[in-house]
Amino acid sequence: MALQSEIAAFSLLDRSSLLPDLKTVKFGSKHSSSLCFNYPVRTLVRRTSSGSLRSIRPPAATISEEVLSLVVGKPVKIKVRAAVTVRRKNKEDFREAIANQVDALSEKIGRNVVLELISTEISNRAKVPKKSGEAVIKDWYEKRRAKGERVVYTVEFTVDSSFGEPGAVLVINRHQREFFLESVVVEGFPCGPVCFPCNSWVQSTKDLPSKRVFFSNKSYLPQETPEGLKELRNKELLGLRGDGKGIRRLSDRIYDYATYNDLGNPDKDKDLARPILGGEKTPYPRRCRTGRPPTDTNLLCESRIEKPHPIYVPRDETFEELKQDAFSAGRLKAVLHNLIPSLVASISAENHDFHGFHDIDSLYKEGLLLKLGLQGHLLHKLPLVKKIQESSQGLLRYDTPVILSKDKFAWLRDDEFARHAVAGINPVNIERVKVFPPVSKLDREIYGPPASAITENHIAGHLNGMSVDQAMEEGKLFMLDHHDIYLPFVNRINALDGRKAYATRTLFFLSPKGTLKPVAIELALPPTVPGNDRRCRVLTPPCDATASWLWQMGKAHVSANDCGVHQLVNHWLRTHAAIEPFILAAHRRLSAMHPVFRLLHPHMRYTLEINALARQSLINAGGVIEACFTPGPLCMEMSAAYYGSRWRIDQEGLPADLIRRGVAVEDHTQPHGVRLLLEDYPYAEDGLLIWSAIDRWVSFYIDRWYPDSAAIRSDDELQSWYMECIDSGHADVRYEPWWPKIATPAELAHFLTTLIWLASAQHAALNFGQYPLGGYVPSRPPLMRRLLPDGDEDPEGYADFISDPHRYFLSALPSVLQATKFMAVVDTLSTHSPDEEYLGGKRDVAWAAEAELIEGYGEFAAEIARIEEEIERRNSDPLRRNRCGAGVLPYELLTPSSPPGVTCRGVPNSISI
């Protein structure tokens, strides 16, 4: 007993007092790139006889079981110490401040935060996991006024010397409010420090009576789970799945599926009713279930929660404080940008047009409080407007889009119009022409003969002396084909007030210098009688003034179509919506200690929250997308039409997509396994560098855990995750034959590489250029309000066009209100928040306990840094004319790093905006 008392007393000593002459070295911050753990451990440093510094491990707080057994013959009670890191809010409202004071005082009466360690081993007698005694954080009250974002508390556990290695920690929060637990690091075990990366909100027992469990940073495949952790592993997953019933509370951590049945608001207005997306009739990916009650008008539709009330996502998926502040600031800016145009629209009976390009320029110079001839004298009589003018002038002025920074008139040129197809906001639709004339895949019984109206006579004079067959054979003919996705919706769009559209095709010729030039634009309307010929106009590069204005309007219609496909299909559907089911299934089926979950975790951050906000404000009935894009209330139907007919996860990886579009061919002699037919293709060139880096990192990681196919087959969690992704998350296409197999390590690595690519680089390429490259509305209008003038069908309109083509063109563009609303929103969506985590960036080294994985990630990060240098070099290469030249913007959307703000660069780990 005397020895046991001595051991216990030794474990409580301040170990720095044992060696008072030694220097104490501070531990690194959370984002330290060194390979040390992120916890407050004192590292002792002593000079050797040679004068160099050598780190010395502090005395351990335990003695090994073998030594104890020799002395006393049986295990004894010992104490170990833990550092508990809690992250505080930077800002607290009055109620939160009071609650925190109450929580601090409650420590005095035993309303504590309690922790308990769980061993990886089980007791030989009871056959249950070994547990420590409950340990209470004792210095919460003393540190209630501690400065800084993070507060480190200490706690001491009593364990048997035969406890083994801790694998989990249980946490009980008896305070009034939740708190954010960042990490727990336990010292004193023979195995060395054990880190538990938590990064989670711990709810009060009044909201969540059960104990929270956090596993250590040591990963285990299900079949390799230590006996002491098996029950906890399964119980935690069951809790995250829920029972699929009831209304979800904001404090819940339940991941479940639902259809997109909450976009409409039929209770408010019958015109706000929208089809349910998801199901046999309208296939669509699933979204996170909230469990809200149905609407009164339609029991199949879920009732809505409007701003500013929060919409449910699992508690740990919500924005952290820095992100929330940045997003709220952007939202405020958007509101201010739209306030004045809304007032203008409400005062006047007409939907205001820009009177000249100088009006658009004034948005960047003078802000929205300019007179535009829109009853400006009435505006100044409104006190609210005066107040905003006095206090918020800066917020009401738009930043000049970077697209105007080098050449204000570049957007008028054909080469710039074509360059955007390979280095713009939507560089993922350009495809090689393999059949001429191009052929539609729509039902000819409804939409008429499938062949395009573009003939060889239209383009023969623009192919540098080549025939069409020769141009196709040599890979010189390309197109943007938005015909089939738009044509089924054109009549309904054109029946809307102030919306006009064609189904467009644009043909490009690849010049000897590697740049594209448009050679024909097809503008199609559906046949007046099903099965008859479509009504088409074909425009070619102009040779006179009238043709020049028609050509310019034709390019504007192509850009508007491209804008819609970009936003509704490539951006929202193929990244945001398609990724959400994989995230839901990962939380439901992969334990937090599963290595695949730990690989994917950084690439799932904030996605459920931003998607929920999109359903609330962007893609909902009457939301920003409907207000700003040509299809209007048909926007999400168009998105669903693409999903049901064209989306395939096996073709979403970059090489497969490039090959599918014919802009690359397989070539295993090339570094990335493909050879580009469009050599000066900035998106594809830079994207292949990033794709290959991700692929090498993921392959290395997977090989560490799965040496062969048998290991994959025996992983029940992995198999159930993948099957649930298909059967529940993408249920409407679950029987499609194209779903890839993940039977081998290589197949699994390729599939995970595709998911990470979509969540990081693909989303970045499609998102962060929206305002910098598309914020100048004449260059890339999100909608059109007039068709091309036609002397036969509209003689009066044609006369207006002939007399004042400049005004006619502006009247076809979005109105002041539509343009400014669009600009405000894409400005917010193009912004990086201060807490953004970028691909290859610094990670908390406690994310993994396996040294080889930390080293492998370091190599991946180094490769990403080299890619950034290579992209900078390419942007300075005069031979790459699509990214370098007089007035030509460099292509930086796939440059991995970025400061906060609207930068037109940066590749975050996840879809976070």
C-alpha cells in the first residue's frame, strides 16, 4: 500500500519541477505543420556534450504493469492526466453570456463536465470494456475569464495499471448550454500520449441525456476493431442514423434522407408550388431529412422555414463562427445591393432597363444610388434611402469584376467568347464534333428531325481551307451543345413574362495557334406541330453592321444558356446535390474511426449546411436562381431532367469526363494517362495535375489499409456505405449498370478520388469565378428577355432594332433589378471565408495516429505546392494564348491556395459555399 501511495503521489507531481534547469518549449498551434500532437505537453530540451539540443521525454506518470506486478503481485490504481481543449465563441449575446456564468457557478455545486476513458481491452472476468473512474473538469470556474479562443482544462483519471490503451472517451455535459470540444489528449500511459480529435458540439444532458463518445485518432477497419470498442462503434453509428421519424431539433446529430419536397411554398401562393424532385417521376439525388410537417395544401410537400430562421442540419455540420460571420456579412451586402433597385422597381410601373453601358459602369464607380432616369427625385424623398446613402455608400458599390481589369472591351471579341469555353466559369461543356451535322437525341416524334440546321455551307469559309470532314478528322471542330437540355423547356420559358430563350448550339474551329474561334451559332425553337421541322436560325461571323448586332445577340443567348447549364447542372447538381448522399451515407455507415471516413472527412465540411441554405434561399420557388436565370420557375426541373438522363458517377472523374467529351483520348504514355486534343485547355491542363496528385495520395492511403480484394470484401462498413449511397442516396438511378465496382483497392481508390475531386477542385473551378469572370452582365447575361429581331414575325420590333440596336440589345439583357440581384449573390458565392481549409493545406496532425499516413499527407501537400508553382509558370507562358497575352486573364481558378475574399483562385477541401 505504501508503494501504491507513492506511485499515486508521483503521478500528481508537476513534472517540470523534477528538472528545474531544463528549458520548456511551447507546443504548436492547431494548424502546426510539424509532426507533433496538438496538445499542451511540455517538451524538455537539454544540451548534449556536443552543444546540440536533444529533446528529453518527461517522466511518465505511470509505471508499467510488469514492474507493478513484480512488486505488489497485482494491478494497482494509478492516475493519468488529460488536457481538454474547448473552443469558445468570439462573440456572445447576452443570454449566452449569462448562461456561461451560470455554468461556471454550477461547477461549485457539482453540475460538471465529466469524462470517462474506455480501454481497447475488455475485462477477462466481466467481458466488458475496461473503464476508468469518472473524472471531472475542476478548473472550469477558475478559467471562466481566460482570454483567447481556446481554453485548455485539465482532468485526472484513475485507472488500473492493467487498463491497457485508451480507445475512447465518454463525455457528459451537465451545464445549461452546449460547448465545442476540440480535443482531449491523455498522457501517462505506456503507449505514449493518446489524442482524441473531437471537433464537435457536446450537448447538455437536458437535450441529450446519453453520453457522447469520441474515439482516438487511431483508425481501425471494422474487422480489426479492438474488443473494448466494438459495442461503442456500433452504438454510435445506430444513433447517427436515427429512426427516420419526427421533427429534427437543431441540437440533433441525425443523418437521414428525404426527397427535394421543400422547394415550393404552395401554402403561401399557388404559383409557388413546385414538383417534388426525387422519385420515379422526377429522379433526383436525396437531401438531408429535417422531418418538418407537411404543407396544408399538399401533404406530400414539406413545410418551409424561411430566413432568418435556421434550417436543420446535423449539429456538427453547421458553419463555425468565422464562416458564419463571413457568410452573414456577404448576405448583408447582398441585401443592401438589392434594396435600392427593389425600391426603384416598386416606385415605377415598368421594369427598368439600363439606358446605356455607362449605367452598368456606374455600378462599380458610383454604386446603386445613381439616377438612371428612374424617378430619382422620388428616391431622395424616402428617409430610408437617405439613411442608407449616408451610412452604407461603400457597401452599395460593387467591386469591379476582374474580367474588366485588363481589357474592358475584351468581351466583345469572338476569341474572348470562345476562350471562356476552356478557361471561363463553365469550362466543362466544350466537346469535339464527331458527327456533322450534329444530331439531337430527343424524340423526333415530338421535336422533329434530329439533324442540326448548321450545314457545311455555313462554315466552309471559316475553316482555314479545310473541309468539314478534314476538320473533324484532325480534331479541329468543337461545339457547345445546349440544344437538347433546353429545347423541351423553350416553349414554357418563352411563355413566361420577360423571359425568352432558344436551344443553342455553337461550333468552334481550332486555329493553328491553339485558340478557338466561333464559326456558327444555331438558335432553335420547338416545332409548332410535334414532329415537324424545328424553327431555326443559323448565324455566322458577320460581315456588316446589322449582322454584327445579330451575332452579338446570338452570343448573348449562347452565354445565357451556358449560364443556366453551368449553375443548374454542372455547379449545383454535379457537385452540391450529387455529393450530399455520399456524405449522409458516410456518417450513417462509416464509423469515425474508419480510415475511409477519416480520409473523406475534410472533404465533407460545411456541405450539408450550404446545401440547406441553398434550398432555403437560392433554388427554392421564388428564390435567387429562379429570379436571375432564364428558365425561371423551371430551373430545378431542368436540373432534374439532366440527372435522370445524363448523370453518371463513373464519368464524373476528370479523365473520364474529358474522354467522354472527346477533348482527350487515352494515352498511357502521358503523365496523366490521357492526351488532350485541345492542348491549350487551362481547366483540363491544371485539373489533370490536381487529379493526379489526389489519385496518388488516395492510392497510397488505401493501400495502407487494403492490401487485397479480400480486405475490401470483409469490410462490412465500407460495403454498406457504398450500397446505401446507391440504394438510398441515389435511389432513382440505383439499377443503372454504370455504377462502378469497388472490389479491388485500385477501384476503391479511383472512386474515392472522384468524390474528392468533385468536392474540391471541380467545385472550385465552377464556383469561385462567378463574380470575377461573370459579374459584368453584358459579357455573360444570366437571362435574356428578347428573342432576336425578326422582320417577318415582329416588324415593329425589327424597326426598333434597326433604328437603335444599342438600346434593343440592352433591353434584351436583364433589367437593373435582375442584374444587381444576380451580381450581389454571385459576389457572395465567390467569396472565400477566413477559416477556409484548402487542398493540401495544413492539417491538425492529430487527425491520424499512423506516422506513415502523416508523412504521406506531407508528400501530397508538397506536390500541391509544386502544382501551384507550375500553374504560375503556365500563366506566364506566351505560347499558352488562352491564359497569357495582351488583355488576357491568367487562369487561376485551380491555383490551390487563396487569401480570404473574392480572389478568383483557391481550391478548398470541400463544397463550403
